[in-house]
Amino acid sequence: MKPKTASQPSSHHPSGNGQSPPAVSNGFPAVEADIDRRLSDIESKLIEIRRHLHANPEPSREERETSKYIAARLTEAGIEARLGRDGLGVIADLDIGQPGPDVPRIAIRSDIDALWIQDIKTSAYASKRPGLCHACGHDAHTSVVLGAALTSAGLNHDSRKPFPWSAKLRFIFQPAEECAEGARSMVEQGAVENVGAIIAGHVDPERQWGTVGVRYGALTANCDEVEVIVEGKGGHSARPFHTKDPIAAAAHLITALYSFLPRSVDSRNPSVFSVGKVSGGTLPNVIPDKVEILGSLRTLDQQTRTRLKDRIEEIVHGAKEASGTAMHLRFFEPIDGVYNDTRVTSFVEEAAIRVIGRDNVQEITQASMGGEDFAEYLTRVPGSLLRIGCAPPGFTAPFLHAPDFDVDERVIVLGARILLRAALLLSSQGQSAE
């Protein structure tokens, strides 16, 4: 499938946002043609970059070589790059043309960390590190944003003619997305200071290459990790009456949580609680002293989130009283849901329409219950996250976090075309949402 192009402004009114698409200057098609030509010229280089990153993955909190590699590619293009704290992550600013003081700086964000998953692909660029691979597309995200940055530098440095468009851009290469720490760290280091809006893309293997998914409002869930330490009194398995069995108490607690949490809130508001780890004991004939329970709570609205956290506390208290054990509850590593700003999303959607045509820009009708720490930026500035199809046309691609995950590499140039257009439009015409 070849994506349809749309070189003229769309008359489409974005779904559900109640406003017209952003106005586009008559001179913008010439800018778009220049962008596309330059990206086409460096496509093989961007694919080479992506394959290097894929073959040399680094996990969350350890992306130092990846960060140095990204900074080197930016420096080669004449873009001043700043390494993040402890050498993790990169931030780079670039002004195009002669933007005035009222032009907002627009940030384009990518994530750079890999996952502790064994790569089972046999391709030449398969991971060289045992047990570690880019199974969530962060290598592609990095290549997309590098493509936008390198193209922006080329536009700015063309001595043949001044670039007829003014923009202020910031490129953010964020570590530690998978452990939900990186965005917070980058914000602390000034990643969104003086930024009017932030945009990003995430590859989506459930969509074919040449299509994108756009969502106004809630895109991902609020995520809270839940820990309960059950402390009892251990003893011989033949004499449970001498003990306060933490395993029995943990089993009762998990059953109660699964039974009562769904009935504690309006069933029309999506929420899910799951236990992912239960750990305790070492021998079949010994009742242990302690059991650890780890789970996650995911919700789409704050009222449901607050209600379910209150109910978890009540259920834990009841299980503690019934079992005679001590139970210590902790909520940690909270991530707010990604909530796409209406105005910013309208620019992102318009940019996508101009690249692939209206028919290939799809509305995301339901929010995901997954988490994404892009939300951390959105607590400071308005922004939008786009889903970019990466499955080869006609094929079913492995899901995210699968050991054989891969992308149709044409997604790199496609993503860069869309995100750079959106950033230029936002920087020149958009304003921060109030």
C-alpha cells in the first residue's frame, strides 16, 4: 500500500475536538517538498543508524553509549547537543530561520532504552547483547527524531537561499522510559523549560505502515504500582496452628482484590488491577514468615484512580484483621495517563494528513490501558503522542515487547516527515494551550 499524499491543507475537522484544522501558509508546500527531498537523501543513513542501535541495545539507566552515539550524530550535523545527567539522554536546541521572541519552542521527544528480552531474530542487525533487545521500537523512535533533527540542520545551513520558515525546535532523546524514570529526570534537567508544546510518535505494530492513529484526550492509562508485604509467623507445614500463615493471607488478599475492586467503581469507566509477582517461602514443608505481592493498578480518570486506591487500602486492612498477619501497603512509581492536548493534536493530525492523506489517518476510538511516561512532560506543557503504523503491508507484525519484534523501516522517514511538519507548524503558528 502506498500512502496517499495531501499537499494542500485539509478541510477535515479533527474528530471530537470542536475546532477547525490549523491554518497553513501558502508557502508551506515548498517547505514540505524540501523536507521530503532531504529525508529521502538520508533515508539509508537513518536506517543504518536504526540498525546500529538495534544491534547495540542498552537497558534503562545504562544508555551511556547510546547517548554518546546520538550526540555524535547531532554534532556532525552542526547541532549543539547536551548530554544528560550521568551521561544519560541528550537534549539539543535548533533555531531555523529568524524566529521572533513570541515563537514558541516545540520539543520532539524520543525514548532510547531497550528491554531485558532475548532477541530471537536472525537478521544481520539482531541484538549483539544476550537477553537484551529493542522490543518496543525505541531504536526506531530515536532514528525518527534524529531524522527530523538532521533535516532541520540541513534546512538551516543551506547557503543557496534563506529558509522561508521560522521555527524554534528542541530534540529530546530520553533514557529510562521502560522503568518510568526518564521523563521525570529530563524534566528536572530543564527539558521543557521555555517549551510551548511537545510532540512524539510511537510505532504501532497493530497498524500497517502508511497509516497513523490519532487520539484527542486520554490515550494511555494512569499507572500505579502496588506492593503489599505480608508478615506472619512461620513454622512447620504440619502444624499451621502454630503459625500466622502469610501465604494463606496473601491468597485471601489477592482473591479479595480481584473480586471486589471491579465492583467498587462504575463499570463503564475502564480500570484494571493485576498481580504480577507473588514471592515467599523456600521449602514445601515450611510456612514462611513473609510474602511479597507486587501488582499494578491502571485507570483512565482520576476519580476512579482515587476510589480504587482507597478500596485497596480498605481490602488490605480487612485481610490483615481476618488473618492476624501484618500487611504493609505501598503505592509507588506512579505515571499519569497521556492526555493529548486538543490544539496540539490538531496540528499533528494536519501534518499527518498532509503526508499520507485523510484516509490513512485513523481515529483511535479507545484509550490504551498501557502506560507511557510521556505523560510526565504533559503535566508541564501541552502535547500530543501519535501512533505510527510499522507493520509491513499485508503482514501481521509481532506485538510490542515480543522477542521477535521488528518494524518496516520505512516508518523512520514517514515518522520524521510527520513530526517535523507538525513541529514547524506549531512553532510558527501554534500557541500553548491555556
